[in-house]
Amino acid sequence: MKKIILLGYMGCGKSTIAKLLSEKTGIPYLDLDEIIEEKTQMSIPDLFNERGEIYFRKLEHQIFQDLMTNSQSMVLSLGGGTPCYSNNHELLKGTGICSVYLAASIPTLYNRLIHNKTGRPLLANKNEDELKEFIAKHLFDRSFFYHQAQFKVNVDDKNPENIVSEIEGKLA
Ligand code: S3P
């Protein structure tokens, strides 16, 4: 059993890289946000708006815990906040679990997220100035949790194929 967990801030490329890594390794791809949406039959923005963030975080924790304690192999893309709540970062230390932090700089994240805010309830209502400041503070707050990952890969100015090769090199 092998679980490869990709974590990092919104917009760092977790889903794209996880899909590609899954294709290259043959290990099945899973996306935590997608699983939450399937189980609830609600979109992430609707969950935040109608049930609130605390409800979302509880569900996220339960599902993540189940995934980390089952015997399924997976390449799993987390939500940006997953390692930062409910001691979820401790679950990354289980046997057979490899975690990789996809680290992106504030300018990289800003340039990606400014065009991709909708669908992300924490960012959707921020204007350009607010968004830059929010990312900077939020990334700082979350940095401790992201650095609990076993490996860190910087993703700035790299294409997905190179990032995947780098991850494979670390996991070898
Ligand atoms: C969140 C990130 C989102 C999603 C939710 C909350 C966060 O996932 O889980 O909107 O707290 O950073 P992505 O990182 O895939 O956007």
C-alpha cells in the first residue's frame, strides 16, 4: 500500500500534479474536495454558504481520516486548508504515507488565483489588493502545517512534467 499526499496553498497545482503523478505511477488518483462534493451532493461554495466552514472542516477531517487509515493505495490531492485543521497534519505521519508540499511563491499564487477565485469561497469576494494581502498573511499562517510534509518541491516557473519527475525522484 502506498499513499502519496499532495498538499499546499490554493492554486499551487495539487490536482494537476496529482493526476499526472497518478498516470505515471499507475496509482489511483483521488481528490479530497471532489470526494466531499460527491458525498454531500453539494459544491464546495454551496457547502460553505449553506452549512458554514466549520461543517466543511468536520467533514473534511472525517473523510481525510478514513482515507489515511484504509488500506487503499492512492495519489491524493488535499484541499489547501486540509493539513491546517483538526490535527490533520498528524495523519500524514502514518505508515505507507508520503506527503509532498507543493510550495509556490506569493506572486505565483496571486497570478494564478486572480483568475481562479470563483469556486473558492475563501477568495471569491476579494478584490485585487485584498487578494494579494490575504494570500501573503494566509500562507504565513499555514506555513507551519505545510512544512510538516515529508518532502517539499518548489513549483515556481516549472512545468507539471518536471514537477512530477522531481516528486518521483524524492519518492524513489
Ligand atoms: C480551501 C481550499 C480549497 C477547498 C476549500 C477550502 C482552503 O481547495 O478545500 O475551498 O482552505 O484553502 P483547493 O486548494 O483545491 O482550492
